[in-house]
Amino acid sequence: MSLILDPAAQDLLFREARTANTFTDEPVTDEQVQAIYDLVKFGPTAFNQTPLRITLVRSPEARERLVTHMAEGNQPKTAAAPLVAILSADNEFHEELPALLPHFPQAKDMFFAERPAREGSALLNAALQAAYFIIGVRAAGLAAGPMTGLDFAGVQKEFLDDDHTPLMVVNIGKPGEGAWFPRSPRLDFDEVVTTV
């Protein structure tokens, strides 16, 4: 085996982990979310930028508002999950670059002075961070149900502002009964990797 990560950890993070569709009613605490973020914040991004923003939807009123913006098939899952997070990209992430990239503070103005450049970079790097977040949820012994079946404009208007672009909604909790669909196939190595 070429991997040094323990096989049980490989299973937890990848091989046995799947998108959860049902959850128990066991709560997800702020301490768990803090531990997840404190782990995944170290995932690499371009220029060490940190555009991911996480909006935890905890109150019943906010949950009800969010459910109305979810696709019909996602509404029951979102209504019942112990915790729901809206993941978004902060298009003004560049304001933090001088502190996050102290050896190259001029990157803020050199590469990200124009909004279109920021939006593209924020989208790509926040998507990377969203993937790290999902793996972090798994590392905490929880299951994640990431979804993009939603009214993005509605979620942005309801929960964010013009500087934040929604990426996905993630249901989080302990998997419930019948949480998993059967494992879908994946492409083999030779179908993906080319050597030149």
C-alpha cells in the first residue's frame, strides 16, 4: 500500500463515506463545527486566500426560510437535518490578503483589484475549501449531505449579500436509518490519468 493514512481513516474519509440523505436527531454542536473548521482551514488555496464563508442555519425560522429555496426533493432533508450550513464565496476576500499573505501583501492590488478576477478566484478557492469542509465533517464522525439543488438567487437574497455567492447547502449530522443510496460507480485510474 502506498498510502500512509491508516486504512480505517481512509474508509472514514473516502471509501465508506457517502452523501447522507437522513439523519438522527442528535444535535451538532458549535464546538464540533469549530473543530471541523480549525482542521480544514489549513487546506491549500491560491495565495492563501480564504474566501469560504459558512452560514449556520440553526433557528427554526431561518430553517423554514431556507427550505422554501431548496429543490422539492431536498426540502425534507433540509428540514430534518440537525444542522444546515450555507457555504458561500466572499468576493471581497482580497481585503484579508495582506494579513494572510504577509510576504506578498501587494498581491491584493496586483491580482485582485478588479471584481471579475476576484469572483473567479473566490469561486474556485471557496469550492476547494468546501470540499475540505465536507472531509472535515467526515473526520468529526458526522455525515454531510451537500446539495446544489436550490434557488441560488433566493438563498443569496435571503441569507447573504451581493458580495457573497452561494455555492451549496450542506446538511450535517449523524446518519439516520436508510441514509445511504447504493454506492455509485467511479472512473478507474486509466480513465482519468494520462502521462505525457
